Amino acid sequence: MLSEKMEAALNDQIAMEGYASFFYLSIASWCEYQGMEGASEFFYRQATEEHDHMMRIFRYVLEMDKKAIAPAIQQPPSDFKSIQSIFNDVYAHEQKVTTSINQLVNLANEENDHSTHNFLQWYVSEQREEEALIRSILDKLKLIGDGPQSLYFIDKEITQINSQVGNQQGEA
Ligand code: FEO
């Protein structure tokens, strides 16, 4: 069973994952408009992944015989300063999500809710992987710098990361 407090907290997380999905969709749109195909593909995939994160919790809440709420999504930004600023924002956003997942795990512990604790472990691993991925891209962006051809090289680098992530997902 789920407590009312846990039900509400999981519904808040549903909303957070839903926002992340639309935030990344908006970034994908901006990148495609700027001609950065690699970056846009990366964010289209991230948007789909976040939708999946949202749905996993949605279905879990219902499986636990509570009500999952389809969230109202606040409009994400549609204009961005640069690809560097995007990845900085995305990293900050993922850290916020990690904090939120950790708080849910704490609540599950406080309530002796082993089922939800167990369910959340997938998210703990996922956040660790997502943060590591974004950090590795930020490191590459720093190395490439912001010279005249940097956008070309950044997009090329992200295209390569896309194929690596795609292969890993294919193997999973
Ligand atoms: Fe589902 Fe990237 O947080």
C-alpha cells in the first residue's frame, strides 16, 4: 500500500518527469532549427526517455491502487543562448531531479515502504547515469571551446554519443 503522502509525492515526481520531457522536446526543437541535427536527435531521445520515466511512476501508482494524475505542464523555455548554456541548464535540472528522487527514497525509508523503495532504485541508477552522461558532454564542450567551427565539432561529437547511447540501449 501507499500512504497518501507517498501518493502525493509520486504524483509530484510524475509532473517533474513530464516537465523534463517537454523541456527536452523544446531544446530538441531549438537545436534542429539551428541546424544542429546531432544535438536535436540527442534531445528527442532524452524527451522520450523522460516520458518513459513519467509513465513508469504513473503505472506504479495505479498498480498500488492509488490515483495517478496526468500533470499540467508549465511551458518550458523555447529560446536558448547557446548549446553550452543548454547543457549547463540540463545538468542543473538533472541534479534537481536527483535531489527529488533522493527525497522520495528518504520518504520510503521513513514509512518503511519497501515496495516503493525497491521501485525507486531504478531511478537512483538512472540519475547517476544521466548525470555522468551530461557531465561527459560538458567536459567535451570545454575542450572544444567556442571558436568559429565549434558548433560543427560539438554537433559531430554529440552525433557520436548518440550512436554510442543507441548501441547501449540496443544491447540492454
Ligand atoms: Fe527522469 Fe532525467 O530525470
